[in-house]
Amino acid sequence: MTKPKEKKSSGRPWRDNIEAVTVSIVTIVLFKYFVLEAYKIPTGSMQPTLMGNTETGIFDRVLVDKFSFHYREPERFEVVVFKYPLNRAQNFIKRIIGMPGEELEIRDGDLWVRPAGAAKTTDDDGWRVLRRPRNIEDAQLRLLETAEEWRFEDMQAWKLEDGDTLVASKAGRAEFPRTVSIRDRYTDGYPKSLKGKIDVRTKRFNGANEVSDLRATTTVRAEAATTEVRVVLREGKRRYRFILPGPAAPADAKPMVEAFDPEGGMARATSVATAPWRLAAGAGVDVLAQNLDDLLTLELEDGPTLTLEVPAAGESRAATVAFETDGAGARFEDIALYRDIFYTTASQRVTRWSIPEGNYVMLGDNPQDSSDGRDWQLAGIKVLAGPDSGEVVRGNDRQQENPRWVERPGRESTVFFRDEQGELRWYPTAEVEVLPSMAAPLVSLDSIVGRAVLVVWPLSPQNDVYRLKWVR
């Protein structure tokens, strides 16, 4: 029998090792460049969707899919990483709001869109409020702290248990908040364990706006003698009533959504279920009632879903949430109240965009703490002498940071300027002309790096923070 020949060694194991290491490095680099990369969230501009906060020490790590956009274009509401248009050496992460070929406007804290040129081709102005899919609403809504903030019509018959359950032994009413309307507090949406670590005194827009886009969820257990249970959302002078027939209601009673203005400023409108439906005595029924983007929605567990469109309320936004019963009492268990994003207008420089093809408007989910398409500005200087004479240089306009003038005693002052590519330049002050700043609110398609898909870190048991979730 012939003995099989053994494979000869190359005699150069060091070369084989180098080749293996090189191939591995190239594979990792290509994977990172073309497929998937991890990013750390440094700020709170996307809270509550993504968290980054130095005061709490919590910084999300997200995985970014860099492959999909090679085969399709980005879609509205996707959270994406892109090259910051004022300094392309930096990456930003925001949500796509405005799409190519349309106009976008912020109006009373809400977003409105229309096709470009719609005003010239339609009988009306073509604007419509921008509504989101449910999964995007769920990601953006901020949970409110409600304990100790209720006002009771009858403090003997109504009480709060365990911070999130209202117990009513007879007919009556409870309203939140107790003294003022709901406002956009900076810490809304942060985990309760972290709120105390955030110094809201340093937040310029904390509570600056009344917010009337709200969601209320609860599990209702009505007493046998209860004729009606209601969730009531107030928006300025308006009342939106979400009506649930109780166990003692007539057999043909139907759930209903009702919108009206007690002072007659809006005609009464209703949406009524097509079939009779009543709460069963003592049985827990999950209820969702909301007013989001001028659409009222009532969802009942094992019951109908009702919707009712209402006209925009404008600046009349003072808002409260109330739970009411007639005939007898009920338990409202596991109450959760949420407020929507209010796109602040106090300091933003751009509130309306006309978006050309190949461009997008990016906004943060936390407008109180986000540098985004509302306020990006390009500073500019024109070089008057030297080898760059005649060149116009543009870069991020950041007060006292860029451009930055440095005075040197006994010597000519210098201007330091970081341009759009992230390169630092400097010139004698006498050799430049400062140009007016210009708005730069758009992000081009070729600047988009990828879409955020998964939060993988942090896990912080001491803070009761577990941030493993899909990005919506």
C-alpha cells in the first residue's frame, strides 16, 4: 500500500499568519463600512427614542444598517445617521420628517405637509397635518408623572391608589393636572429613576409650551350600577369626550366620541359605534383615548375602534385629562398619560421648508434639546488676501465657537474657522470679510450613512434602565 503524501508546509508560517490577519481586518473594515456599524448617542436630541445624557451617565449604543440604502431610498420617519451638513466630519442622528418634492411647515407645534406647488394647482392651500403610524407614535410619546397631581370632585369618594389607579366609590370626576395645564417638561419620557439627576434649571425651554396632543390608557372596571364612563380631554375651550356605556346603560347603548365647544366656537361632531356595546360589571376592559394630530381615537379591548377628525385648534392649547362616571363608581387601573412632541418655535430660525429632489428635512424627537433642520446656519468669510484670495469659506455658525477671533497683544488678531469639511483654517482678521449667515436646513441623499435599527446598550440595573429595543 502506498502511503499518502503529506501536504508540505509552506515553510513560511509568519506569512500565512499575516495573510489571515490581513484578510480578517479587511473583512471587518468592509463589513463596518458597507453593512453594520455601532454608534454611541452623545446627547438627548432624540429622547425618548434614543437616550444620551451626561447628567445621568446613560448613553445608548445603536446598530446602524448601512446596507439597505444601497438598494432603496430612505423613508419618512426612519431614524438615520448622516453627515452633518455644516461639518461633514461629524455624524448626526435624527428622524426623517420632510421628504423630497414637498413643503413642510411647523404650525402650533405640529407638522404640516403639502406637495410642492400644491397651492397653484388646488382649490385650497393643499396643507394637511402629518400623521404617523402607530409604532412611530408609540416611540415618540412621553409618559407623564401623574402621582399627587389629581384634582377630585369628591375627595371622600374618589382616591388614588399605588400612584396609577383611581378608585371611585360613587359617581364623580378626577382631573389631571390639579392646578395647571399640561406642558412640555424637559424630563417627560425619561425613566423615573433618572429624572432627579437632570437639572431642569439649565434647560431653556423647560415647560415653555402647553401641549394638548395627549394619550390616556387605563383598564376600567365599572360597578354594576354605573350608567356611563368617560375619558375627557380638554384642548383650550374644546372638550373631547370618549364615552363608554356602563353595565346599567340601556341595552342598545353604543360607545361614542364627541367633540364640542361649550362656548360654541366649534360645531358639535360625533363618531358612534355601529353596534351596541357595554362594559360588563367588574370586568377589566383596556381603554385607549387620544387626541393626536387633530384625530381623536377611542380603542376598546374586544370592542369597536372609533375615530373622529377635528379642525386644528391653533394656539388654544390649555389641556387636561379627566375620568368621569355616572350612576355609580369604577376603578381606573394602571393609568398612563402621555404627551406628544411639541416642535418648539421660540428660538428656531426655520419653520417652513421647500424641499428639492434628493434632499430631506431631519428633526430630533426632543426639539427642546436638538440641533436640527430648524436652526442650522452656515457662517461665511471671504478671504481678501494671500493664496486663498477671493475664496468664500462656509462652516457651522456657532456663537463664540465658529468663527472664533483670537486677540494677541501687540500682534495682529487671527480668525479661526472650521469649514464644512471639518478642516480648521485661520487667517489674519484684516484679510477676511465676514459674510451674512445663511440657513442650511437640508440633508442631501448622499450624506445619509444608514438607518438605526437596534439599541443594544446600556443595561444599568442600579438605575432600572434596560435599553435593548428596536428603533422605531
